[in-house]
Amino acid sequence: MDGNIGSVLGIGFPQHHGGVFQYINSYGLVAFVSRADELAKRYGARFDVPASLRELAQLNARYR
């Protein structure tokens, strides 16, 4: 929850998405990682996801 609040108030993430972690959960971790991989191939390492997110996606888990 702190990460969602911080992303909205701290970096200006669109609040209608509920914060960055809520957005990723809504998008789906597997789909998010897949899309990030596509973008990383096309635009570079700035779209690489952290290993922890990739592990959560493999477990079909969610951010809590």
C-alpha cells in the first residue's frame, strides 16, 4: 500500500490507476512482464523488470 501511495504522491503516477503496484496487479503480472520484455527488446534496458517481479509472475502471484 505504501508503494501505491508513494508512486501517486511522490512520482506522479496517475491516481486513477491506484498506484503502480495496483496497476501491475490489474494488468496481470504475466502480461506485464511479457509486455515489458517486448519493450526492452525494442527500446532497451530501461524496460527490464526486476527479478523479484519476474519470480512473482512465474508463481502467478500478486503484489500485496
